[in-house]
Amino acid sequence: MRMKFPFRTISPALLSLSMVYAAAGCAGHNDEFIMAEAPDYQESQMWYTADAETVPETGRAPADVFYILPTCVWDWTDSLGRTCHFADVRNPEHIAALMPSNELADDIFGEYADFYSPYYRQITLDSWTSDEIAEERFPYAMEDVYRAFDYYMEHWNDGRPFFLAGFSQGAKCVVELLKSLDEDEYSRLIAAYVIGYKVTEMDMRNPNIRPAQSADDTGVTVCYNSVESVASISPGLAASEFCINPLNWSCGPEPASVQDTVTVSVDTDAHVLIVQGLDSGKYYHPSLAGLFEKGNYHLLELTLYQDSLRENIRTRTVAFLED
């Protein structure tokens, strides 16, 4: 059994009570964080690839990617008028909101690897209004991710090399999964992508977390956040203890170009990516102003670097298999 998230776990009694209330939508009183029915990862509908024929039981590519979705759902109200702070994995509207993120990630990470992405009861966008609120709710979402990863390992991994990848809330999940890997699992980890989130000094006390230094080192963690300037850093997502440029795979300040007119470089003090050449107003979303101010490029963390990330899956896989 995987080591549980250290902050807090759901008791069996709480899980049982949540299932009693699940039929009503959001389960129970939100102060207790009683949620909708837990995902059953034996059900193909609980995975992005929704039918058993397209979820490979044995690998076809040289490696797998276990991907964890970012936050895509707002607080919502159930049929009894109760506010819910966690996604409902059986709500078609929530799945529809998550689908574009899964499709993009599959396009990037799934071209050279078998792609697995579970649906989980992620905390909502409203939950990120403060670190305290997010940290109180997040362990409940993480419980689903642990169970999904255990199911993947038991039924689909079959001893194969794999990547962990996640964006935003999903990247936070990757950090915790990294800490939970046993010796055998870690020996098969090609790399972990912590995209749009942070790796703290305390996180780095875990020996499974080693900063990536190049395009082809293995057993390492890739981490970055993108901003116009350090003034645009989102406190909840940064600053990290390390950062790598996903265009030239350097941890140094030398810039790299994308889309001809855009340059990206690492601020080696703040450990973020400085992106120059974009119109920050074009990528500013007032509905997310409480989370990302103008000049924060959080929503571009995959799309801006997608070609380089896609190729990096192949590069690191080759390096791992040749080692």
C-alpha cells in the first residue's frame, strides 16, 4: 500500500458516509469535506481513454506517461443547494471541462509513450484563494491520485519504465507521488515533469527528487513556471528551489527562442522562466485575476513549450533505455 499523504487522510468512516450522500451530488456538509462518490479505477470511464480497448493492458510504446490533470473546475452547487469544493468525476460537465487539458497533454506526452490519465476529485479553482485553504483540501484529492497510480502500477505498468507528469494542481500531485515511490518504482522512473508548480526545500529532502540538469538525464525532476517578470510570480505556485528551461534544457540564464519572436530564460535567483516578446494583456484573464495577475503565463506552460516537451519524452526514453 502506498504511503499516504502526510498532512491528512480520509478515514474509512468518512469514505463510507460520502458514498451514502453521493447520489445527491456533492456529498454531505462541505466543512467536513465529504465528497461525491470516489472513483473506481477498475471502471474505464475513470480514465481519459474511456474504453478498455484503448487503455493498453500491456505497453505498446517503450515507456508510459502517468499524467495528472490541472485544476479545471470551479466550486459548484449540488441539487440540495450545497457548495462543493471538489470535482465530481461522474458529472458530465466536469469531464467536459477536463477534456481539453487531457487532449493537449495526450498530444504532447502521448506521442512517444503510452498515456494514462485518471480522473480524480480535484480541488476547485476557488480552493486556491489561499495556501491554507488549498493545503487543507488537497489531501482528499491526493488520495484519489494515490489509488489511481496504485491501480496503474498493478494492472498496466508491468515493470515498464515510466514518466510522471502534471500541470498546476497535477504537478503538486506529481511532487507527492515522487515522494511515495519505492526503490523499484524509482529505478524505473525516466523523469518527472512538475509543470507550473514548485519544488520546495523541504520537498528536496526526499532522495527521489533530483533537479534535471540537461535534456537527457534520467531519474530527475523537471520544474518551471513562466512569467513576464518576477513581479508576476504567483506565490502559491512558486518560487521553486530549481528551474530548467524546457527549450534549451539549461538551468543557466542563457535565453532560448520559441515562435521566432519570443525568448525564454531562467532567472537563476527566483528560479522562474522569464518570457519576453509576448503581449501579456492578450493572455490575461480577469476571471482568474485572484490567482494570476497580468504577466503571469501559467496557462501557457504546456502550449508554449509543447514541441520541446514532446521531443523530450523521446530523448529521455532513449537515454534511459541505452543506459
